[in-house]
Amino acid sequence: MLAAQISAFGPPDKVIELVEQPEPGEPGPGEVIVETELVPINPADVLNLEGKYGAAPPNLPMTPGAEGVGHIAKAGAGISHVKVGDRVLVPGPGTWRARIKAPAKVVFPLPAGVDPRQLAMLRVNPPTAWLMLHEIVAVKPGQWVIQNAANSGVGHCLIRFAREEGVKTVNVVRREELIAPLRAFGGDVVLADGPDLDARVRAAIGDGALPLAIDAVGGSATQRLARCVSEGGTVVNYGLLSGEACTVDGRETVFRNVTLRGFWLRRWFMETPPEAIAALYRKLAGKVTDGTLVVEVEAVYPIRDIKKAVAHAARGGRSGKILMSFANA
Ligand SMILES: NC(=O)c1ccc[n+]([C@@H]2O[C@H](COP(=O)([O-])OP(=O)(O)OC[C@H]3O[C@@H](n4cnc5c(N)ncnc54)[C@H](OP(=O)(O)O)[C@@H]3O)[C@@H](O)[C@H]2O)c1
């Protein structure tokens, strides 16, 4: 069967290859074979191919991919919560392959009749946005949250979750042309990043409370957010898109009691009971179904064009995510 693989780290389109791997075989009791339909390419995948992901590098050769959507192709004996044909989240890691054998209990069933492209992006970004908004600081309706890289997949999810709760968002982007579309999407305030960000934020929100900042960029961008939060506020760093270490000045941490902390979804998976994880995915799948959660897709490539797809995903200035399809693979 077809699978993506890397044997060395380097430029994504140079190191990624399509290879033939052995079929996963027949499912045993309690096991299923999931056939992959669509997988997204996330910034963490690109960093993994480059050997720059923050966590310990994986052993090589490695099949990348943290998420995707597929369906049950075969089911072993003794399985009741999914059946052949059901659409499911592809169990990871290593989702960039045509078929995967997994214990049925780790396979999450998805609603029928929903855009599979949105379901392919359900596993990573929506829970990240949800948990950062709900589990770090108690943000009350009417208060503000600020985020950078606000046009990202995570950023779109956060805007919609905050709106549902009556929490207002300041959305920071690095391209002026994103301001109008992100406002139309539901961002209350949208600003281009810059050295005077805090002054422009205060001009926009007045004396509104802003207890939480969500930082995907790191470097000096972290400091610009730290200056925007209210006294005693929290900055959560969850990405290092700039490739630079987070900087926060003592004027914020010492004199304004601002806290910088991190968030990593994988840690949440490790520390959370399976029932609680399944409950969150049920809620989030419902939000895809009712149209609350929508992330733009810029292109879907056939898996055979994987080199073009990863090169495209690694470029900035996209209007949405890059997905790869295993149809006819
Ligand atoms: N900690 C966790 O558990 C966790 C979980 C999920 C995601 N993440 C992280 O969340 C971030 C967003 O992921 P995503 O899938 O939502 O992204 P995405 O949809 O692929 O969008 C990428 C975003 O990054 C921006 N960007 C890229 N390089 C940048 C730079 N040097 N400075 C400022 N902005 C930059 C892009 O801006 P332009 O459009 O202007 O290029 C765009 O907004 C990534 O860092 C990812 O690793 C972390």
C-alpha cells in the first residue's frame, strides 16, 4: 500500500517520498482497518520533516501525519461502536498512509453527511483552540482575548468558540489584506502586528478586561501580546512560527504580574481520561456539523503530488490549509 515516508530530515519537498509499505493485514478481535481519505498538512508536520519540531525527533524512517479522516474498511470480532463504512478520525501518529490497523477503542466515529475536509482537520486544531480558551484562565463573557496568527486554523476555531461564549477577540495578523475577511468571519477587532500593537489594541477596546493572550509566533511577538494583556494576565505560547524563543520583558512579568506559560495538546492527551477526550471530540464534531467550525482550504492535492503539496504548505501567505487526498491511491 502507498505511504509517505522520510528517511532524513531536510527541506520538506526534498525529503518526503511515497513508498510501498506492507498491507496492515486482517483485523484481529477488537481491531479495525481504517482506510485514509484526506489528511491535512499542519505546521507541526512541516517542522517534523525539517527535524525542527520542539519535541524529541522521531526515529527514522518515519511516516508523518497527526490527523485525517477515513472510514472503516474492515472490522474484527467484538466491536460495537463502529462498523464497516463508518467515517472516523484516522488514528495517529503516522496518518499519511493508505490504511492503518488500530484497536477499535481508539477510533472516534464521525457524523455522516458532513464535509470530509473539515472532519480531516478536527483532531488537532479545534481541541487546541477550545482548551486554550476554556482551561487556562476563566475568561468571562464581555471580556477580551487576543491572539496572533489569527488567520490560522487554530485562529479561526478560536474566533468561533469565543463568539459562542460572548467573549470578544482581538485578532493579530501579519498581512493587512486579512483584516476585512477575518472581521467578516467574526473577529471583533483585527489588527496588523507592529511595534505599537498595545496602543492600537487599547484604542480599540478601551478599558475592557483582556486576561488572556494566545501566542503561536514566539520571539518578540510574545512580548507584543504580553503588553496588551491586563495586569495579572496570562500569555499562552503554543507555537513557535517565528522559530525564535519567546521574549517577555520584566516590565510585564515583574511589574504587571503577567504570566507566560505553554500549551501542548499531546500533553493533554497523555493526562486526560479517554472518556473525557471522546466527550470533547463529540462536542467539536457537533460544531463542524452545525457549521460553527469552518477552516478555509486553499488546495487539495492527490497524494501522488505530495512533494508539491508539502512545498505549498510550507509557504506563508496562504488563504487556507493544504490537504492531500488518498482517493484512487
Ligand atoms: N501546542 C499545540 O498543541 C499545538 C496544536 C495545534 C497547532 N499548534 C501550532 O499552532 C500554530 C498554527 O497552526 P495551524 O495549523 O492553525 O496553522 P495554519 O492554519 O497552517 O496557518 C499558519 C499560520 O502561521 C502564520 N505564520 C507562519 N509563519 C509566521 C511567522 N514567521 N510569523 C507570524 N505568523 C506566521 C501564517 O500567517 P500567513 O498566513 O500570513 O502566512 C498563518 O496564520 C502552529 O505553530 C502549530 O504548530 C500547536
